[in-house]
Amino acid sequence: MQSASDRHEYPAHWEADVVLRDGGTARIRPITVDDADRLVSFYEQVSDESKYYRFFAPYPRLSAKDVHRFTHHDFVDRVGLAATVGGEFIATVRYDRIGPEGMPASAPADEAEVAFLVQDAHQGRGVASALLEHIGAVARERGIRRFAAEVLPANVKMIKVFTDAGYTQKRSFEDGVVRLEFDLEPTDRSLAVQYAREQRAESRSVQRLLTPGSVAVVGVGRSPGGVGRSVLGNIRDYGFTGRLYAVNKAFPDEQKELDGIPAHRSVRDIDGPVDLAVVAVPAEHVPEVVAECGAHGVQGLVVLSAGYAESGPEGRERQRELVRHARAYGMRIIGPNAFGIINTSPDVRLNASLAPETPRPGRIGLFSQSGAIGIALLSRLHRRGAGVTGVTGVSTFVSSGNRADVSGNDVLQYWYDDPDTDVVLMYLESIGNPRKFTRLARRTAAAKPLVVVQGAGTAPQGHAVRATRLPHATVSALLRQAGVIRVDTITELVDTGLLLARQPLPTGPKVAILGNSESLGLLTYDACVAEGLRPSTPLDLTTAAAPEDFHAALARALADDSYDAVIVTAIPAVGEGTAGDAALAEALRSAAEQVPGKPVLVVHVELGGLAEALSAATSTAPQAASGPPTIRADHPFRALDRLRATPAPAEPPAVETRERLIPAYPAAERAVRALADAVQYAQWRREASEPGKVPESIDAAIDEKRAAALIDGLLTRGQGLTLGSEETCELLGTYGIQVHRALPATTADAAVQAAATLGYPVALKATAPHLRHRADLGGVRLDLADEEQLRRAYAELTELFGTPDELRPVVQGMAPRGVDTVIRAVIDPAAGAVLSFGLAGAASQLLGDTAHRLIPVTDREATTLVRSIRTAPLLFGWRGSTPVDTPALEELLLRVSRLVDDHPEVVAVTLEPVVVAPRGLSVLGASVRLAPPPARDDLGPRTLPAY
């Protein structure tokens, strides 16, 4: 029970799970009066040296007064947080608000003293850095803007925690003590430090799962068959380099091994550490297994068991409890309802999955939220690696199942700097944190290609996903902005992935086409045009072409600077067999090696021998297995025997070389689509290397402080507020956005008076919701030159559409003629602030021709936004029309972006129509909505998703 002075309720929203530097997890929570025994136990395990650094004197034990002080907080002026593992403290931090003289104080004092204590066994894990992020966020919430800390000079580790945090700070030395003062307002450097620590920690947490030194499979059946026994066999047969254990509580006491693998009744019976546990027991028995694994120090779990959130409300609560239970022990989870994980590295060779086919080593990282799709992707890569288009396999594979804990974001953190992965392929049924995903995707795509298939519609039942109001197409557009290669099918995922894994990126869209079939060349030409590439006239070598002719033609095309890529088309020659295919493949390969900087693709028709020959690598590459493909009769996926499988290799699988391999495709459209994806990605890479900026020229017309004052005053009237026309114009005016003045016309006389105020010519418009922006319905009259025309137009509108109260007519001065456009900005709770642009009317409303960018928008992004809609030619002089002032349009987009970015309370802005003339533009209609902004976890301290 808190004392009378403890003025606030327990702040449950401060509780959080975090990933530490070594990949383990800890829970951070406020310290309460119930923690007295935990605090004393924690302090007893701290070394005398660490106690001395904390209290500046020998301090062997805490007094009762100390315990009371460190456990009684008001959660405002005195706050303590603890990092816990297994329910026990491993570190603490507290702040005490102080005044100018350094004495205890209350608000409005905005400075606090902060101090840490970390158990020696957990020092070096990044616990103090994580606690600093969280105590800093708490302090800012309570109105504290600055921390002060006094540290002994010998306490180098703690000094480094403060100095490395990235905050603006001052440092002084007095009376033998280092005094550090630093502002808590996040800076670009502090956010960069936080993101770098997040990447290292989350990457390490995934690495611990994918590179274990020992694995226990829990739930191994005593008889052949079943999930656990199959996974155990796959791990053994693939040649896992670490220690492997079979666990089943039903094993007889005398049973010491199973199929030559050490057998135990419990994980706790294993003599030695266990890094990873693969759990394949019924859901009701999983909690017992988690407790045993946690007590034994297991680092992570792959839970194959089903019966969780995918099964309904009871399963969802069971899943939440599973995550809470595992995190309490510092463990991370892949799953539940997962398909498994694979690591083909020769140092690991782990196949802890239910894959019916042996995965081939390669340099593609593969992530799938769906087990069924994971099977299909592995199967396609396996088949094409076995002799369809080349030996290209996976480096690592993760099937996340319900992704209750480890998600695609975590695996992206790992693949970002994984030297064994060159290309990332992902099948995503849902995106739990789109804002973070786009940030990570942008960074990853700048280093290596990221290809994504995103499932449409609602997320699967087992996935916890934040609600988003953005259409699926908008989310896809935002992913492309982040450098993601967005494809529609798993076939395209594999096609594009194989090209990117084998060939260099094209430097442009110019394509040479050559081959021995005129018809196939023309089909390829048409496909290139449809995909926005710039193909040359196909070079027909005729059906009599020999391999030497292909070699010479390909060498010339590659050496010609007029081309950025080459597509070779080939049909079988009559009477030629495997020998001819091999000769042609060698001819193409040798020509490609002469100019290694340009991609080469082959389109083949019924030419399996050529594809297999093209895939032939040096002697270090794996060869296709001989004999009929088989799946073990006891395999749980025996029903999927239509998916070809090959026996596990007796020797360790060979690793794919960096040799350049030519991908082959059975259809021109598939090859061209993959090449078009590569061209667009290469262009994004070039542009991303020189990011844009927000021009300083727009700052002169921006009054940020006045806008903030207006917003604060308006929000006092309500939580969600759509502004009136005058308020909208005033707020937009603070950012240099001038709205064409419109005056109400409740009667014909009022319309005449308004026109006299504005000056002729004028427009008369109905602004009722069903008529607004609908000139096609006749609710707008333009170019009214005098009072007579205005009165006649007013009478026509009221006769056609109803009374003035129903029409809500306004009079507005005429704007210069131009192209009508629409600009919108919204703050989505999941994706963040989004800026959209399109042409007004049918183009955007009926055809969906709208482009989107994440806010804040740079000058380069504003330029591409205007040009990325399909109807953009109308802005640039289509069919002889006068081009309009697109620089003015881009500046307006930047101003709207700045307004929403500076003031997140502006949750929606619509400018419609914006008439862009040859010189200047006119905003004829505008609306603004204010509301408290959605919480942004990307600006707060590092946390795992809450359960």
C-alpha cells in the first residue's frame, strides 16, 4: 500500500519487455512497496566494488530506512524502475526531482538526479542503457527535462552509459566526483544511438535462435512419425554440428538414447547447456516445458505446437501467457504454430523444420508467416536449384507462425548485417508495426534487396495486428517508397529473388533482346514495353544459330553502352539434345563473364536441358541428386508428396559460390517482370544514396509557434474537432498555405454582396456534402461576370437542388485555369503520417490513381510524388497543353508535410481542389481535423510488443 504522500496510481503503462545487448530479454517495471525482499536479495548479490561506486563509500547492506526509501515512490517526483529476469531484480534505476540548489523539489522544477545499480553478473549486457531510455521517457512524461548524475571517475562503465546515450550534455569535475548533466529531449544522435542498439540487440536475439550450440527437441515420440520425431530426424540428417537431445517425459527411466541421440525425460535432466528448445507437445503441456527450459537456462524456443490464437479467444489468451512466461526467463519465441527454422551455414547446418525437402545452401534469406507458403517457397527454390534455373538456395529460413514474439522486423535486423545473406525474401500475411517495418526496410534495402509478398485483406486470426485505416494499396505504395520490391505472388517472389541473387543490378531500363526465335523475341519486346522498360528491336539469330553465334551476339550486346541488360531467348533446335544444351549454356556463360557488370536473363521454351546446363556451377556447387525423389513414409507431411524431395546428403552440403549464374525463365513475362523489379530497385538505390532535404526557402512563411498556440486553443473545445472555414484558413496560413476566400451566400442578395466584396468574375458553388467537389452534377457555376448572371445562376441552383439551407452555397473569386488536383494528409495509428496526391475527380476517386509518401517528405520525394501518378502527363503538357507550375505544387506538398510533422495534433488535412495553373496555384477548398495524436512508440524507449 502506497503512503499518503504517494499521489499517483501504479503506472502500469511503464512496464515493458526489452531485448538486451546479448539477445536475452528482461522486463522493466516500476518498483513498489511489495519489492522490499527482492531489493534486499538483489543488493546482497552486488559486489562491494559496485556498491562503493553507487554510494561513494563502503555500504555492505541496506538499512530498513534505505529499503523504505527505495521502494516507496510517488511516481512523479520520486521514481524507481527495476529490470527483472525470472521475477528477480538484476538492475535498478531511480530519479529524484531536485530544485536549483540540488534539494528535493516538486514541479515545476524540471531537473532530477539519476542513479543506477546493476548486478555484476549482468553488467555488460546493456541493462543500464535500456534502463536509461525508459527512466528518461518516464521523466519526460512527468515534466522533467534534464538529468544530473554524479559518478566516481573510476566508474568508467557508468560514465560511458551516459556519454554514449547521445543526449546534449555538460560535464564537470568537482570534489573528486564527475558531474554529468544532460537534456532529455531526443536528438538525432540519441535516436541514432537508440536505433543502433536496437539493431544489435534484436539481431543478436535472432542469431542465438539460428546458431545454437545445442538443441533439445521436446515432444519426441517413442515410435516413428509425429512432428517431434520428424524434426529430430531432420536435424540429425542435415548434419547439425552441435549437440542434439531428444526429450519426452514418457521415456522410460532406463532409456538413454533414441536413434542414436541422447534421450531424457526432461530438459532439466540434460547435463550441460541447451541453447534452443524445439517444442512439439500439445498446447496444454507447453507451460510446463517453458518452465523447465527457463529453469535450465535455455536461450530460446521454437514452438511448433498449435492451439493458440489461431483457434479463438481461449487460444489467444493461452498465447499471451506463453509469451509472458517465456519472457520472464529471458527467452524469445518463434511461433507458436510455427513451421520451424533452417540455417544452412556449414558451421551450423540446422534444419529444425518440417520441410519435406532438404534445403539447398545459398545466399537467400527466407521468411514466411505461413507454414504452407513456407513449404511452397522452399520447394520452389529446391526445384529450381536442382536444375531449372541454377543452384541458388537459402542461407536461413524462418517460419514465424503466429509471430507472437519474433517477427519479420526482428529477422530483418539479423539479415541487415548477416554476411551470409545477399537477398531477403519475405511472405507477410500481416505487418504488426508498419512504422518500424518501413524504417528497417529502408535501411536493409539500402544494403541488399528486400522482396516482399504481402497478403491482402484481414490478418490471420493468430496475428496481433494494429488497426490501420489505410487501404492495402496505400500500404504497398509506402513499402515501395522504403525500397521494398513489392510483388504479388510467390512465383514472382522466387523469380525476382533468383535474379537479384545471381546477377548485378542494371544501371538503367535499356534492354537488348537476342535469340533464335523471332516470335519469342517479339513477345519479350512487348512485355518490356508493358513493364516500362526500353527494349531494342529484337535481334533474330534464326533457328540455325549455333552456340558460337549466341556467344558473339551476347558479347557484342554486353559491350554496347546502349544497353543496361540483355535478355536471351532460346527455343530447342531440332535433333539437338543434352550436348547442344550444354554447349549453348557454356557459350552464354563465357560471354557473360567478359562483361560482368550487366545482368543477363534467359527465356527458354521447353528447353530443360539448357536451364540445367545454365545452372551447372563449378565443382564446389551441389549437383542434382540422382534417383527418384522420396519423402520418408513416416513424415507428417506425407500427404504433400506431390512436392518433390531429395534424400539428405551423406556429406555436409556444399555452399553456393559467388560465381555468376544466369537465371532462366519459362515465360517472357516472368523474366521481364523480374528485370523490371530490378531496374526500379536499382533506381531507388541510386536515389537513396543521395537523400533529399526540406528546402530552407519554405521556412520564411512558417510560424510554428503561432500554429501551436492556435492548435492548443482549439483543442480546448473538444478531443476531435473539424475546423470551420475561418479557423482552417488561419491555421493553414501560419504555414504559408493561402486558401482562396469563399463567402457564404444564404440568399441571392447575400451572394451579390459577397461578389461585390470579392470582385467579379466569381464562382457560385454548392458545398453540401453530396454536391461538394461534384461539378459533374451541376452544383458549380463558373465565370459569373456580373450581378445578373449571378442571380440567374443562384435561381438555377436552388430550383435544381433545393433550398439554400440544403445547398449551403458560397461565392468565391475565380482562380486562374489549370489542372485540378487534390492533396491529403492523415495520421494512421499504425503506419504514421501519410501524404497523398492525385488529380481531382474520377482519376483518384474511380481509378484510384493516387500516390503516397510517408511524412516528413523531402524535396526529392515531393518531386517523385507528383510524377508517380499515371495521369501525371496532364501536368506536363500532354497533347500540346500548357505545362503547369509543378514547382509550386511541390512546395505546397512540402508545406502540408511540415504542418503535420510539426504538429501531430493535425490528424487530417484535405486540400481540394488545388488548381495548378501555368504560373502559381490556387487552393479552393480545405478542411482540417484536430485530435490528440496517436501514441508513437517509435520515438519512445525500446520495447517488445506488449502481452
